[in-house]
Amino acid sequence: MVIPSRTSRFIIAIDGPSGAGKSTVARTLAKHLHYVYIDTGAMYRAVALRAKERGVSEADEEALARLAASLRITFAAASEEPESCVTGKM
């Protein structure tokens, strides 16, 4: 198998309904291609949690966008299941 250089790698997105196995397929594919698996669902939940903590309305798109831009979401791949951490302020 040829592994592309770091600068020529693609970003792969998988879309579908909840419970369809997207994360399972994504983790398997990332491992096979030697890619980093990023759990975008965890990113969404991190923003939602911070919005709830700060009382930001789900209807206030501008405030949610500012909040999301102010957060630093990181992933640690210390095990098979990456852990996410969110910090930031608004």
C-alpha cells in the first residue's frame, strides 16, 4: 500500500442517519489509510455543552457561531477511542 505524504492527504467525510455505522466505518477506514480519525459528533456535542452552560439559545445562530469560533477542541489519540477536550471562552 502506498501512503500519501502528509501534504497530499484527503479529508474524508461520511454522512448518514444516526445509528447507520458511520463512526465504525470512519474509524476502520482511518486506521487502514493511516489517517487521523476526528469525531465531528464530539465536536458538535462540545459546542452544544458550552452553549448550554453559557445559556446561549439554540436559535441564536450568531452567538453560536461566535461561541464555536472561541473554543479550542482537541483530540488525543492515546488509545483506540480518541478522547476530546474543549476549552475556550466567549
